[in-house]
Amino acid sequence: MLPSVGMVAAEQAAQKEVKAATTSATTSAKSTEAAKNMGASLKTKLNLDVSSAIIVEASTGQVYAEYQADTALPPASMTKMMTEYIVMEKIKAGELSWDTVVTTTEHASLTEGSRIFLAKGDQHTVEELYIAMAIGSANDATVALAEHISQSEKQFVKLMNETAKRLGMEDTHYINSTGLGKADMPEKYQPASNEETVMSARDVAKLVRAIVVEHPEFSKYTTIQQHKFRERDTAPIINLNWMLEANKDVTNFRQYAYEGLDGMKTGFTDEAKYTFAGTAERNGMRLITVVMGAPTKAARFTETKKLLDHGFKHIELKQVIGPKQVVAGTETAPIKSGVETEVPIVTEKEVAFVVDKGAKFDAKNLKQEVKLTPEDQLEAPIKQGQKVGTVTYTYKGTAGEEQQTVNLIASEEVEKGSWWRLFFRGIKNFFVDLFNSIGSLF
């Protein structure tokens, strides 16, 4: 289906977002030396026409390759992914629901650029506004959600920046929920400072990873190809992500459709040029890519394809241990005051490492370190699934040294022992300790 003239105009109207000078930043600890070295030649090798780029494996957070990934740049509407993340966090916490009715504020009604033309007092559900924000990049829908959550966009921006810090996004600063530049916000609601929104490609990837790992329901919305917001609307909202796998059947987008791609967010401004955070899953491995500063609307997708093809061609995941599996040598954890003195333990989730495709996984380069919660801090009753420690695996491969830590959890419940049982256990332990002490004298 061809995108409507109205929606094309709406995206073009968003071209005045984010006027910020670029700044340099330090390299994240998640980046390996191999990734940084590859980054020096990545642009040339793939003939990339972008200002910055990154490839990340989603489950591990491992950076495979990068180019200028720590340079803070205007992200345009990729900013909205933080609003999306916070909405999903609030829903997960029970503080918000998809059916919650949101009343449009004056600020939202005055917000321009890409929008769905909300009027002050209009009422729509969180889900309706979220869809408009996620697939149509609607600025007014985004502000309406932000002000519903925090009463004002100013307070919501504070939450955005706090959340960015919690997620380890070191080179990010938000001034609004949308990615609009200060000058393009309604004058009455512009921030006092002259700062602008900036993000690095690495930080964008961290945010995408938080969404796909913590909120796998994201794809229910990001894969919507078109959506009619109101019955009276003459045309539906068209998803601005041309790379959706489902677009293989859409004539205009067929050449961009990518197998396994189900997200995430586009952006465009005069200063940022064209940006795109993409994510695709193939054969059990999900990759995240970010491109910033692409010269054309189509280029943000063609450059993303280069990155995804490069990643899927050259790397794969090797599982060290699966979810709910016993760690050899640490089958149980000691506990206090239980019917039993130990509780069986397993891994909470799988541990896997990124390796060169086809490369042999050398177990000699794998180290394992178990840390159990001290017995005096682990007292019955113990619930099934309760954390009782961690296991850290370190693997040194061709991509450098990688490390993954997973929780160890109780695989079954252990009830608190009766007073009578604990009394006799205490007597038994006393005499065992006494005889051991006496034996050590001879």
C-alpha cells in the first residue's frame, strides 16, 4: 500500500527536530577492543554513509562492531523510544494500563511536527496513543502520554534522564519526550536552558536492548503496518519503518523488507539527518543496529541492511549453560532454619557468548565463578525461584574477553523447620563440632 500524502507531509513536518552540537564521550565498558578496532575500518569495509553506527547482540549486550558510537548526536524521533520504554515500565508495575484513558493537554494539542492532530480535551487510551507514537512518530500523542504519567513534560523529562542513567546511557541528555528541538516546541513549554537532546549510537542500542529484553511484547506494536486512529480519518497511519519483514508483500517497501526485522524506530531532522534503530532475529540470535546521520530516507534502511547482513554473516551465539540448569559442582546452597539444610539451585536463564561463526568454542578459555548468598543471610522459608547467588562465566575468544553473570535460584521451596526439629539439629551440630575439635588435638 502506498503511504498517504497526509502521512508523508506529517513526516516532512517533523524535519525541524533537535538542534545540538555534537560532543565526544568515553567508550562504554560493553565495547571490546576487537569491536573498536573493527570500527576503524567498518565504515570503509561496508561503505557506510553515516555519521555513526553500531552492531550489538541483544541477549548478551556484546558490541560486535561500531563506528563513532560514543559521539553524542541529535537522535530525532528515536528519542520517543525512552517514552515507549517508560510507558511499558509503568504498565508492568501496575501503575498504568493499556486501557487507561488519557485526556489531551494544551501542551500536547499545541505540539507540531509529525502528529495526529489531537485537540485539547480529546480522550484516547494509552494503547491508541502508544501505537500513534510507535509507528507514526506522533509528537502530540507522545506529549499526551508524558504529561499523563508525570503531570508535566518537564517532570517526565526528569524521569527520562533518571532512567537513562539507570540504563547506563552515559552520553544521553533529554529536553523533551519527542526529540523536537527546543525552538520547535510550543514557546510556552520550552525549557529554560539552551540544551538540546543528544544520544550516542551506543546509548540508543542500550535503550533498544532494554526494550527487547525486558518487554518482548514490543513487537505487538512495532510490527503494525498501518492503523486507523479515528473512524473519521481519511487515511491510516503508515508505519515509517520500511524494513519490517511483513513489508515483503508491499510493493513500495518490498526492496527494503528484511527477514526477521520487527522494530524499532526511525527519526529525521535537518540537523540529525536520517536515523534508525533496527532489530532483527534470525536462528535464535537477535541483533540491534543503530545508524545516525544517513543522508536520505532510504539510506537509513540500506545502511542498516549492511550492518545486519554483516552481523548475521559473521557471528553466532554459543550456549554455555541453559536456563533452569544445574551448575556442575554447585548443586545446592546451604540455608538456615529450614526443614532441610540445603536447597537445590539452578540458573535463572541461559548464558551464551558471541563467537565468530563456525569457530570452535574452546572450553579451556572458559572460567566459572560461583558466589552464593552467605548462609546466615539465607534463612527459610525459601521460595521457588528465590535468588541465592550468582555464577559468572568469562570467555576469552577472538572477539576479546566476554563476561556474563546469571542469577542462581532455588529450584524448589524449603519450609521453615519446626522448633523441635531445629532444637535437635542444634544439639547434633554441637556434638559434631565438639568431637571435631577434640579430634583435631590428636
